[in-house]
Amino acid sequence: MLEGLDLAISPQGKGIYLWLIPCVGVGVYWIYRLTQPVVLSRIRWVLIGVRTASLSLLLLLLAEVIFSLGHNKIERPAVLSLIDVSPSMDIVEAGSRRLDKVKNLIESESFEPVWEASRRHLWAIGEDPFEVTQDQIDTLKVHGKATDLSRALRSSIRQMTDRNKLKSILLMSDGAHNLGEEPIRVAAELGVPIYSLGVGSEEAPADIQILKITAPPTGYLASPVEMEVYLRHWGYEKRSVDVLLYDGEQELARQSTVLPIQDQLAKLVFQINPTQAGPQIYRFYVVPQAGEILRQNNEALVHLDILQAKTQVLILAGAPSLEFAFAKRALAADSNLVVETRTLKDDTRFYEAGPAIETLIKDCDVVVLLDMPMLALDSRLSKQLNSFVDDGGGLLFKGGKQSLDNWNDGHPLAACLPVVITANLGGEQHMCVLQATAKGMVHPVIRSKDRDYGEGRNPWAELPPLPVPTPTVQVRDGAVVLVESKGKTSQPAIIAGTFARGKVIVLWADSVWRLDLLASGVGGQSHTIRRFWQNAVKWLALEENMDLVRIATERHIYRGGQEVRFSGQVFDELLRPEANAIVKLSLQGMDQTIQLQAEIDGTYNGSWPDLEPGEYRFSAEAFLDGSLIGADQGHFIIEEYTIETADIRANKMRLQQMSGISGGAYADLDEWPALAEQMNLQAQLVYQQVKIPLWERTEVLIVVMVLLSIEWMGRRRYGML
């Protein structure tokens, strides 16, 4: 409804042109007062009007006039209503589902103001938001396997045709959020008040779940492998439950435990002796108890790579030291490693007796060089190390003062390293803090075990500073910086790379053993550096796929609702990273194909969301200039246990924070009338104004030309030329 129309004219140029318009009218009348031949009076007035109009328009253009048309309009507010339909809304409380409670409210008379006083924008949200109509409310069902409130907010607003008129958002949810970016931050960025209606109880219903499983990534045939299972429960305190371990359909082990008080975890340790090499999937299962509201979270899978034999490790130390003692102790503590040591006594002799160094290198899987002087690695030994890595062996090179003194870039060993030393400051050191890089946090050498269960952190940032040598290094193409040292300057501290068929890790730091001692006083993270030594050796010992295309998933087992992330590299014929390839990935039995995104360092990343539980096999092909250059394949599993069922309690605190930070308000579902009053759904009187800059309208020149043409034709028609 429109009220109070008003028109305004404002010149942006010289206003004198507007004053000339009456003069133009008088002048045109003066010219047409007598005509030859004489024409009818009405014809003369038409010609006067046409000439005056055309000249007036030209003067308006010269004055750069803006026409402003304003009016008052009664406008109803645009309200975006969001209904949570994620799996947690299927929880039954007090005999009614959470989703049914919301549907009953929407279909009630108390909700009519939203339909009558607002524009009807209604979206169902969960993992993927979708628009629904009022007629579809009754048949609405739970959807997806997770809740992404941030994606729901952004996507629904983006698809509104009149989003510039959006006044508020009504969010009806239990507050669960387990996928995507933090919704509180998104609520603050939107600039639209969010009014939240909370549904569900913050008290957890009766349930037992497998929270997480910790297990080593690798094991060995006929060697014990320990796996830790953590249980969480609500409402089953002091109840005895059975936990079973399966390999396929075969039961391997069974344990009983008495559940502790609520909010404490029950821990069980299972030990198996693998009988078959290769990738293995084991299943843990908790026998359901009476009254459990969910049973999908009673089982979980774990993946292990079972190797044929233990890893043989040779440590060559430049001198007896605390560093050497710590490294030896950390590696020997892992029952999957067999450690042999040799400590340099002088340039050619070692303290330990036994087989020759050449024989030990030939029989081992990984060689660890602890600050070995370059002079001690004679031509024959260094060439053997070079060939050892070339043939697929692993090398861990820990640099220090002795190794940097007399450094020679032409040394055969230097060619194996993933870095080039461009300057050596004479063994000078600085105290630096170590910081894992983004790529380091997902690399198996650095990655925390808890990452697989959504509790990933950066434990390296919690370590105390330590002295780091300050050579200037250049990272070779294809190498990955896992950890950086942050001090006066930032330098790579731990770098991983490949050489021919082998793998190499370089560590630039002194007194690493101190981290094991000092870190115990800053949060108990001393195990971080021990795990680094163990993980580094295990990663170096694993055979690397030397194909030109290497694609893998972030992990082998995903929970339902989680995106499956793929990453990898593409190489040319000289094993140099190729950043210009097109990498396409497909899943067996599915027609869809995705293209991985290329990074500047030759890595490729992508993700595949919304996959149903089951076992999947993928294949990837890389093309360059239209030609196939290589392919890779692999597999992964998606569990029935979804991230949505990890915690089924309502999170009203999150909804309150989203509403508060956006300028809205929160209320429980049964307090809807009070919240509706705060939303101010009444129609409002809005003044709207449209400005038209005349000089930007080409139509005006066309009108002038038409008017002048009409005048010319009229004069010609009556012989006035």
C-alpha cells in the first residue's frame, strides 16, 4: 500500500539552466506567434509544445538533474524461519519427538503471526538446508547425518530473493552442531538478529556409547597389539556391560566392565595377535542395555596396517650424549621396533663392537643420523647411505653443531636431504618455539591420535622453547615442512620428503631431549616428542607408492555425516611435483565424479560429503594436457555411528549465545508467545525513495530526437520550411 507520493528535482550541475527553461518557452512562443503560411491555432500550439519540451529536456541534461520519487509504504517484515530436522531431532522425550513438538507449534494458531505478518520463508536445516512450504510441514522428517548450523544460515539467506529486506531469523532447534564452522561467529557476522526457540532437554537420556578407540596405526604378525576402548554413558552407573571385539563375524575377545559414575569414561584394553598381514578392520560392540535410546553408537570400527616383521632401526650417533640416550630410549620403548646403535669414538671407530656398519645398513629399514660429522661419513659410507635411500630405505637426519661444521653441499648425503643449506652461521643457535604447520597437523608423523575423533590439537605449541641451529635452508620441491621454529626468524625445523624410492626426514634442533624433561611441567605433553621419534621411524619404514599419482583419504574410517577428505600429489617423469594436472576422482558404483583442487606446491585436495554408511573404493586419474599420466586407488569405510549421536543432549547455551551476539533473543519452545512479541512482527510504515539521474538515461536523448523529428515533419507537412 502506497501513501504520500512526493517528487523532487535537484540539479547537480549549474542551476542557471533550470532558470532558462521559462525563457525557452517564451522564446519559442515568440517565434511561432506568426507563421508563414498561417496554420490553425491548435497546430501552432502543438509545435510550440514539442519545441519547448525538446529544448527543456536538453537544458535539464545540462543541469545534470536528478529526479527523486519518494513515497510511504506499509511493509511487512521479512522473517526467515529455520526448522532443525537433523537426526538429533528424532530423539523421543516425555513421549514426544523433538521434531513433532516444533511441527505442532508451527501448525498452531499461536504461530499464525509469523505466516500473516511476515514473508513466508521456511527452511528445513540439518546437514544440507532445503526450502519447504507450509503444506509440507506435516510430512517433514529428519534428514541427513549431522548438523551444520553455519551452513544452514549462510545458504538459506543467500538463496532468498529479497534478502535485502530480511529483518530477523527464527531458529527452531535443539542447538546441536557438529559439522562446519562455529555458528556463534557466523551469527555475529550476519548482521541479522536471530531469535531462537530451544527444544529438547539438556539432560542426556539413557545411553551407552563408544566414545573413541585408540590404537597404533601399524602392527606386526604374531606380535601383540593393544587397543584402548573408551565408553561414555548416561543413566547406567555401576551397571555391568559386555564389550566384544570382532574380526568380521569372528569374535576375538570379550570383556566385562562396571560403568563408573556419569561424566567419567570407562576404559578397556584389548590385546590381539594378528594372524594376517595387510590392512585389517576390527569392530568393537557394546551389548545394548534395556532402556537405551540409541544403539547405533554401541559399535565402532578401527583400522590397522599389519606388517610382516618388526622395523629394524640403526642409530649412528656423532658422540655419546643425552640426545643419543633419549632417542635410543624413546625408540626402544616401542615393541614394534628393533634398535641397533653405533656411537662414534673418533673419525673412524665406534664404541660398540659387532658387525660392520656397512652390514648393519644393508639389513636395516631406517637409519638415524644423530649429529654425525660430515668428516666421519667417508665417501664409501655416504655413497652406501645414498644407495640405501635410493632403494627405498628411510633416513632420519638430525642436524646439529657437529654436522653443520664442515658442511659440504657436494657431499653424496646432501643430495638425499629434502632441504638445501644455503648459509651456515658457524653453529650459532637461538632459543625458538616449535609450531606444527597446517600440513604437519595432518601428516602421520605429527598428527595426534585424538584427531580422528574430532579432538585434534597442536601439542607442539605446548612445548617449551629449545635451541635451534640457524642455518639458512631452502626446502626442495615436493618436501613438506611439518614443524617450524619461531624465534628471531622463522625456519623449517622438521621437514619430510622423498628421494628416489626412499623417504627422508630432517630435524634441525639441539637438545631435543630437554623437551621430554621440561614439558612434563607445562601440561604433561612430554609424550609429544617421544611419539615424534616413534612415528617418524614407522613412517620412514613404510613402503612408499612410487607411482606418479598418489591419492589417499585423511583416514580409513569415518563416522556417518563426516566429509571424506582426499589429498595427494602428482609427479612428472623426474618425480618433480606437477601442479598443472587435472585430477578426477570417482567412487565405485557411483556415476558422480569430483575434481580435486590443485595447490601451488603440487598437492591436490578435495572432499566428498553425504555418503551413506558402508565400505567404499575410490579411483583417481590425473591428466595433463588431455593425456593420462597416472592413476591411484584406495578404500575407506563410513560407520553407522554418526557424529550426530555422539552427544544427543540439547545445547541451549549455544542458541542463547547465537541470539545474544546477533541482537536477538532466546526462549524455550513453550515460551513462544513472549518471543513473538520481541520479534515485532507488525507491519511498518517505510519511506522509500527512487533517484533517477537524468544524464545517465539514454532514453532522454531518444525522446529529444523524436520530439525534434515530430516538429520537423509538422513544419514540412504545412509548408513552414
